Amino acid sequence: MVAKSVKVGENRVRESVGRCFEDFGVGEIYEHRPGRTISEADNTWFTLLTMNQHPLHFDHEYASHSEFGKPVVNSALTLAIVAGMSVSDISQQAIANLGWTDISMPAPVFHGDTIYAESEVLEKRESKSRPTQGIATVETRAYKQDGTQVMSYKRSVLVPKIGHSVDDKMLAAEKGKA
């Protein structure tokens, strides 16, 4: 997680989290911590919330007859958790997610598994149409506690350059009021 402290007044410092365009380094790998253990309640609530009616996610008897022998965590939940784990490093300052590609789930996740994630910066470029912004493309990978890879995807995010983030604009507005 990238945390910065900005002095906002006498004896007052404000935390700012996330990366601006200049903070991304091609080839760098950011390990996202803490990990997240997925519970049965997480899986059941998410499955019901999203109206996913596949019994493999919430019916123990049904799942016991599947090749897995037990309920499988909803893959959209795994994706949501892994994406959330990466926010503070990848998109806390983002203006927009521009796209997600190559989502892969090579192994199932079960209740009680703990997921860890990392993102590798594949490329970055300045925006052609927005001079105060740039685009970073990362590959995020997720692993279970035993090292088994359970997910990967590529994501491109539009991020501000230093001095042009929402945090920077809010700080400038506050200073203008003083």
C-alpha cells in the first residue's frame, strides 16, 4: 500500500493512499496485504445478493455430489475480493477502470481459504487526450494460502499525474478557504 502524509496545517497531517501515474514502475510487483479468509457466510451472502442461483455455492448436499465434494466459492466473489485487495496500490487515486481482460480462474476456492494477491505493472503511458493523466496496465494474480494460483486478470486504469488527483484538488480548495 502506498501511503503518503501531507501537511495540512500546524501540527496536522492527512493520510493519502494510492498511486499517481509517476508512482507506477513497469516491472514492479506490488504485494497486496492483508490477505482475506473467505467464510461460508461471505459466499452465501454474495451469491444470494447477486442472484446467482447455482446450488454449488450454497447447497452442501448438492455440492457433496459434485467433483469438488463441497461448496465452491462464487468466482465473482473471489474476483471482487482480489480487486478490492489491490485498490490501495493500483486504483485508490484512479479516475476510471478502463478495462479488464484475460480473467482466468485455474483452481477453485473453498470456504476457509485465505487469498493473497499481487499486481505487476505491465505498462504505463501518458494519456493522449488528457494531459494531466496516464494509463497504467497491471496483471493481478491471486493465490491461496498453500501457494495455489486461483485467479489472474489484466486491468487498465486511468490515473492522475502528481498534483492533479482529487486529494490534491481538495487540499488546494481547503487552502483557498483559509
